[in-house]
Amino acid sequence: MTTTRSALVVRGGWDGHQPVEATDLFIPHLREHGFEVRIEESPAIYADAEYMAGVDLIVQCMTMSTIERPQFEGLRAAVEAGTGLAGWHGGIADSYRSESDYLTLIGGQFGCHPGKHPDERRGEQADNYVPYTVNMLPAAAEHPVTRGIEDFDLVTEQYWVLSDDYIDVLATTTQKVREWDPWHRPITSPAIWTRQWGKGRIFVATPGHHVDVLEDPSVRTVVERGLLWAARGSEEPYAAPTADRAHRTGVAR
């Protein structure tokens, strides 16, 4: 690579989502694609307008937590000016619940993750692990993030997402109606989406509760591609995955 770009990783919040281990999984990928990576443990850096002006990609893994108004305004200004913003699961779709403008920026917000039958729950994270399918939409077939990825199954938290219609949905997942559930018809939520905000691109994937989910071949491929797609300077489609990754995900070269 002849040009070095800047990636900012902001991680922290609830430890159950393994923010350090999860982001460490993708930092080598960014470096291999020519990014210099800076890591911060809070959103305070977003208020540094001079620094943020030079950031090409923000990878955020900050579940819940809080953000001060100047920090949010710095994040939004950077995205509007062309900085990409990308993340997965609660690190981007369940951040800063008290800041409604952040929810508007992202376009989709974690609502809940219905779990197992009440009799099977043991008061642990696994209570919310259920088998489900991520269904690829027709729009996914030719998108650089999802091209060649077929429907895939997971056993983990299935996010019920509240969203607006300004997101470009690439994949969905449908909550079933079980005998103990209070809702009466299946609920379909976005599972992978993109969004254009000002000059910046936003990428969100809802799978990714733990590192083992992120290591699923389909999830990892989608996230790796999503990071590159969102970054400033990635307007053109990037190279197809390697033969090994293509074989494991069913991606045609």
C-alpha cells in the first residue's frame, strides 16, 4: 500500500462483549490493509476535532456507557465530513442509550434479545443464546460487504432491533413466536445494514456477542469487509477474499 490511512478503535463499556479481545481480532486485518491504528478506551477522543479530522475509520466497540455532548458532536461531525464508522453487536447498536442523536446517527438500536424458555434459564449469558438464521436479502448479492455470502445459522444472542427506514438493509433475522412469548407474529429485524450520513459511511452487523461468534467464517468475512467498505477512501470495491476464505464462506471468486 502506498497510502497509509488512520483507524481509531474506541472500545470499552460492558465487559461481557469482550471489547478488547473482539477488537484485537480485527486490528491485524486493518494493519494488513494499510491502516495505522490508534486505540482509545473511552469516547473522549471524539471531542478532539483536530485529531478526528484525520481519521478515516472509527471502529467502535463500546456497549452501553455514556457519551458527553461535545464527544458526540465530534463523532457526528467527523462522520459527516467523511470518516467511516463501523462496528458490531452492542458495541455500536447498544451504545450511549441516553443520547438520542446517537441513535439517529446509527439508524438502529438494540431493543432486546429474547432468550430460552424460562425453565431453561440459569441466570447467565447463555440464557439468551438461541438458534437463528441470518437471511441475506437480494440487495446483498452484489454489495461489496456481502457479495457471495449465503444465509447462515448461529446460536447466540438474536438482536431485536428498533430501526428507521434510512438504513440500507443487507440481511435480516426473524424472531419466532414461541408458546411463552407475549408477541403474536414473527418479528423481522435488520441484522446487517449500511447507512450514508453526510459524506461518511456507517456499517453495522448485529452478530458478535463473543469472539467465538465473530470467528464464525460468515460473520468474520462480513465484518472485515464492512470495516474496509466504511473507511474513507474505499469508494471503489476492494479485492475478493482469499481462496481459503472464499471456500469457507461459499464466496465465489
